[in-house]
Amino acid sequence: MGQDAPTRAVVLGGSIAGLFAARVLADAYDEVRIVDRDTLVGTKGPRRHAPQGRHINGLLARGQQIMEELFPGLTKQILDYGVPGGDLSGSCRWFFGGRRLKQQRAGLVTLGARRPVLEFHIRERVEKIPNVVFTEQHDILGLVTTADRGTVTGVRVQRRGTKTEKVIEADLVVDATGRGSRTPVWLEELGYGAVPEERKKIDLVYVTQHFRLREGADPFGDDVAINPVAYPGSPRGAVFIRTDNGELELTTYGLLGDHPPTDQAGLYEWLKTLPSRDVYDAIRYADPVDEPTAFRFPTTVRRQYEKLTRFPAGLLVTGDAITCFNPVYAQGMSVAAMSAMTMRQHLHSGAAPEPTDYFRDLAHDVIDPPWEMTNTVDLTFPGVKGNRTFQVRMAQKYLKRVQVAATRDGKVTAAYMRAAGLVDRPESLMRPGMVLRVLAKSLFGPSAESGVHANWAPAADVTPVIEERRAA
């Protein structure tokens, strides 16, 4: 675009990563245009091209903090909408290695919002920004560059259901199209070579279903979530949360080919085998409101743009388009929010940021810590292939100590959740005072009480409920 023309940034993809990016870009460009294949404005339910939106997508504590900074008052707005809220450390019932962690509030806000509801509220705020425009129902065909291919100057798009192609000129293009991003293909076509990638096959499948508690039943007590986490002794886990509309959202998952079934009876039997019985004991007081739905996630992917020595000006990448984490750790949306803040640091009004500087800072400040943390956990499963360096093995041993100590000491739980919630870097758990606390509290193994199921009350087996539903 010409020097005297209004500046424009184009965001490819209107999911949460794209919305966070659009928010920070709106402060630096005269116009920000969001391009997406779906209808976005006014959509409150799952979108066709966002299949993971039907499943649990957690916004970690750091993501919530950034959301509130970029959209002041939005947390209260979401809570007022009827979304349950609590504390990531004090209001969530965590189980690691089959043992319950001691709960203690840590000032880490957690929201029980379904993904479409959270996306709707963030998008509604973005819609109110005067210089943000939505281009919906458009396929993204490719980039437009200068003759020397050194600068991206726009994007080619086509309205769905037509054959008419058009070009949207831009001073900056941001790819937020998710795991299926075509930026690596476009870069090779432009002569920039292959983008280095790091992948781990985890063969994850998770199944989601929504429930409603029966009148007078409250097996959650003061908690907003029950989260038994998979571990090598039991590669099955679940996230079971209170959510909007008075419902419960259950996502249960299995790794390395050990996958949950999607038939109702089979799913109930599966829930009995989780590392804690608390999910099954709670589900006996609830009735399904929809059918179980599966989602497959074969591999984690990190595209290492920071390792490229050449990169075209006028192009950035964010969100799952750059790193697709193991979704059971709920890092994706929060890392997208953190990436937007890194982007903001590199924006100057009227001038596009330097991509290599952006990718370098993004890798070091945002992606490295959670990637290394989840890599350490993923590699505790013998079936996951990867380089188990001495450093990784030591980190795994210490992390196990942290989890054992947390069954006895709520302060350890709070520190662990601050790191897992991306508020503190993982090395915060290695501060001398915390190391001494962890070693002392883990010396005699897990708390004896941590292995006792926190049953709300005796209940009949769920099998009669299944038979009643079949008869109906």
C-alpha cells in the first residue's frame, strides 16, 4: 500500500488467536481486517471449521490476565453471563499420579466457559473496535508479494461458493489459521526453504459430553472442576467442569491408542477406570444432555520460525499456526494471548515489525517454557518417542517430587499451578526455598489422605440409568 494510504493489517483466521492479534493490531493500524471461512459475528455455538470448539478449551490464569488487560471488565461480563468461576489452585480438584493435591487459593482466576461462549464474548468486544472489519465466508488462497518476494503485500481470497478471486492489500499479514496453516508451504513456494519442525506422536483421542446435575445433587461442593490427570501408570484422564447454562462439561481422554469409547455405556465404564473415581462418582448424579463426541489429536507440532535465517517482511504467525501443544494441558489459548502481547511489543504505528526479531522473542519468552514443561511430562510415557536427555530425566524426577509434595502442602500446589497456569516460568519451582519445601514434603511419599476418593455420598451404580435411557 502507498505511503499516503491508510495502513492495514490483515488477520487470517478469526478464532481466539486471531481475535487477540486483531486487538493489539488495532492500536497500530488504521484498519484491521479479519478473514475467516466461517460466519463469525453473532455466532454463539461451535463453528464448522473449528471442530475442537465442541470440547473443553481452558483459558489458563495468564491468558485470563491478558484478556482482562486487553478487554477491561470482560471477566466480570463472562461471570455475569452465568459462567462459573474459581481459583485454579483452590477451586479445582487436581489428581496427579492418582493422588489428590492439597488445595489452596493462589489468586489464579479460572473460568468454566465453553469455548464458543468465551470466543463469542471476546469477539463481541473486538467488533466494537471501530477500525476492525470482518470478512466472513472467504477462503484464503495465498499470499501476494513484491516482485523480489521479499515483502508480503496482501492476501488472495475467494468468497465461498464463488469462483471470483480478489486481493486484499496489507501492510502486515498475520497467520492465525491454526494447525492447518499453509505458511510453511507458501514460504517454500517463495524460495525460503522448509520451516524446521519438532513433532511428538501422542495418539490422543478425547471424548466430550455435557450433563446436568439432578435437583439437590452437588458432588462438586465448592469446586468448579475435577481433573484427574493421565500418568504412565494410567494413560487416561479427564477434565470435568461446571460450565455455563447450569451444565457440566466432561472431556475424558486417552493417550497412545488407549482411547475412550463414544457409546454411552462404554463411556460410563471407562470413567470408572480413571486415576480417580471422583469423576464417575459425580457423574452418577447427572444426566446427559447430548451425545458423546470424539476428537483426535495425533501429534504435537512446533514450527520453529526462529531458526529461519530469511523471512519475508510483512508476515507474522501466531497461535496454533506456530505451535500446537498437547491440548490436555490447555495452553493453546493462553499462549495465543501471550503471543499477542509479544506482537504488541514489536508494533510501531505505520511500520510492520521485523519478523525475525518477533519470532526470536516469541520463542524465548512465550513458547519455550510451556513447550519444555509439557515435553517433560509427555516423555514420562514410555510409548512417546523423544530425546530423554539427562536434563529431561532430572526434570521428570523433580516434577514427580513436586506432585508428591503438593499432596501434603497447599503452598506447593499453588506454586505448581502458577507455573502450569503460565503466570510464572517453570524455573520458579527451582527457587531454593521451594526446592527445600518440595524435598521436605515429599520425603515420606504422598499424603495418606490423598489416595482417598472424595466421594460426595454413596450412590447406586450408573448402570440402571443407562437401562432407563435405553428403554425410553
